Amino acid sequence: MAWTRKDLLTMRELDPGEIQLLVETAASLEEIATRDIKKVPALRGKTVVNLFYEASTRTRTSFEIAGKWLSADVINFSASGSSAGKGESFLDTAKTIGAMSPDVVVVRHSSAGAAALLARELTCSIVNAGDGAHEHPTQALLDLLTIREKKGHFDGLSVAIVGDVAHSRVARSNIHAMKKLGMTVTVAGPPTLIPPNVQELGVKVSYRLDDAIRDVDVIMMLRLQHERMAGGLIPSLREYSRYWGLTLDKLSAQARPDVLIMHPGPVNRGVELSPEVADGPYSVILDQVTKGVAVRMGVLFLLAGSRGGSPA
Amino acid sequence: MNRPAQHFREKAQVLDEAALDRALTRIAHEILERNAGASDLAFVGIRTRGVTIAQRLTAKIAAIDGTTLPVGALDITLYRDDLDMRGAPVVRGTDIPFSIKDKTVVLVDDVLFTGRTIRAALDALIDLGRPKMIQLASFIDRGHRELPIRPDYVGKNLPTSRRESVAVRLREHDGEDRVVIEEPEDV
């Protein structure tokens, strides 16, 4: 199995072998984090530009660390304090950066399809670091790497994805990837936050937290964006938390003793996750962050490690 | 590691199972002799077959000397100077679960050819710590060096032409123990 794509845009377009290659490459790079000297020369002389039009801590930082550990030069661009603030269009800014010959552009944007647009317009490799409510493939990959380490395999595992599925690119990328790897996925949340016809993606739907988390191997809690309340999709944070917040009581009543609790971050403590669960023994939230660096190293290496992703 | 993606057919057998085992035994004795015993020795094999040969050598040393020596696995993909020429690379991970600081590290590979793999392996090793000394065991030395690199221990010197390939076939990977010279099938 060899990587042949120029870009990483979605999990939807990948085949199971490509997903496995990404996960395995990331797994083999994990040991770099444990070294005294956290640097290997694999991407020496390559340039990675982080083009972020939305706020981000862990994704941008982990792409930056990943690039630096592989010896690439990493440049961070954020929309505030740049020409984008002067009204330059997204595409003009991207083409300007493209004209400086980067090898990889990592892009986050609030519009679905932003990364795909750049992939068409720029000759360098594009990594989608989140495009609107569409996809966030590296998040799905780091979730998979975490699950693989804890469970040892993917096939036959059951996962509940709980919360604001409708607006979640994390949920979408994970659903596509998990289905391809033979996992069973249930999405759960209040009806206003579950997309209509989501069953077409091959998932089950539940409108009760207790039912969704019973006997699954993995519970993935999603972040509730505060603006959802302003949009009238939930009556109040308190009510949401009461029905959909994961607490120790609900967990011990319904969940398996070896369940994994995941969350893409940042956590709204006391809303979707009680602090005892977020910091508890089932939680792998910080493992996910650690795996995030390995996954982004793997992605950058596969895209830029061999002639900018188009192997001879 | 040196084989391009084309089909090869066997041209000649160089070592059979018994000869391969004798060469390993001799190298094990040479390592003990050169280092006046096994203290402070550590083995690092270059993936994939270098690791297997390193494990065989440490088993021999354990039988001779009673010492159990650590064996690590080194993946040099991230250190290659020819990534651009090789198409999509596969990283298989470095696993060296011991400190190499102040150790005499015996670096083990199956076939020594241009020396570029060893150059990359030396860089990779030194990034992991500062060994007291690094020695090189190459099971087959087939010549054609492009860098000033010379092995300390050799199983067999095997003059070859550049278009040929040398395959060290090992039970653990290939179901048999022998060394063969191969040539491209299109000739």
C-alpha cells in the first residue's frame, strides 16, 4: 500500500487501505515524542504553511510541532492581523502563499469545501484541518490511532457519537472512517442537532443518551457550541447538560467497564462532560492530543516526504 | 532495501543454510573477540532483516558466553537522502527500548551496498544518544560503495555487478535460510 494522493481532504474519499496506511505511519512515528532529541530530518528543506481562518489551539499547534519535529520549516498564518483583515479574498490570500512555493498548506476555514478549492487551485499539497461542518480528517485519524492503541483493532467495535452531530465535522469524518473500518456507529443527540437522513451514512440514531451509550466500546462526546443556544436549537445549556451531559452516574449505570471516553476538545466542562468523567479513568482525551502530533507527522510525511506527494 | 520494483530471478546460490549459520557463528565469535567479552555491547538491527540477523547473533553470543544482550530495531526511512527518488515510503518505526549512551553499539544490516543506508542509520543512531562506539556488521558486502564506510564484521564478501541484486533469505521472513544472487528478469 503506497500513498498516491496529492492532498488529504476528506475521510470519505479514502479507501480502508489508505486509512490504515495513515494510522500505521502515525503509529510508527509516535516514538519520536519520547526521544531526548525530538527531531528527524525527513522533511528538511520542506515548507509547511498553516493557513487558519478559524480559532484553533490543538490543531494548529500540533501541526506546527509535527512539522518541526520532521525538520520542515513551518509558517503560521492566521486571518487576524494579516492581509485577510484588509479584505483580501480567501483565494487571493491562498494564491499569494502558493506563489511562495510551500510544499504543504494546512487550511482551516469556516466554509465547507475550502480545502478542496485550494487543492484545485494550488500545486502544493493541501491538508484539510477542518472546513465548516464538512470534515476534519486528521481529527478522525487521531481518534482512530487512540482507539487502536487502547482496543488493539477496529473491526467489530461499536461507537456512540453524542451531541451536536449536525454541526460537527469531527462526527462526519469519524463516521466515514469508522464505517470503512468495520465499526458500528450510533449517533445520538437532541433531534434538532441530528442531521435529517443521517442514517444514509450507515449509522444508527438514538434520541436517548442511556440507550446510545449502553454496551458500546467507545463514547465520543462532541463539543456543544454556545451559539447553538442562540440559534434556538436547544432550550438552555442547563437542559442540554441534564439530558445529554455525560456524568459518572449515567456512565456507571449503562456503560461497559472498559469503555473509552473521547472528546475532540475543547471541553465544555459541566455541559457535555462532567469534570469527573473528563478527568476520570475512562477518559482518553489527553491521549487524543498526544496522538494528534503523531497523526499530523504521518500526514505531512506521506504528503511531502516523497516528491510532494506525487511519487515517481 | 536496494531493490528497485522489478522482477528478479535467481542466478546463483551463494550460501546454503549450513554456511549461513557458520558465518553467523564466526561473526559472533569475532564480536566477542574484538570487544574482549560482551559487557557494554548492544545490538541495533536495521529493519527488516538486519533485526533478525541481530537477534540470531545475540542468540549465538548467549550460547557462547551466557550473556543476554539487548537488540533494538532501527527504521531509517526518516533519514534517507533519496526519499525523492523512491516513491511513497513506508515508515515501520524505530524500537530501541534501551539507552545507547556509552554503549558499544553493533549496527547490523543484511547487505552492504552503496553505504547510504548505513550513513542514514548512523545519523538516526546518533540522534538517539551518544554511544561509546559504533561497529558495523554486514552479513553480505557486495561492494560498490559510494561513501567512505567499511564494515567491521562481514559474513561474506560477494563481488557483484550493479544490475544484480543480493537476497539474504531468512527463515523468519522467507521460510528458508540461504543467500542468493538475483538478476533482472528482462535480461
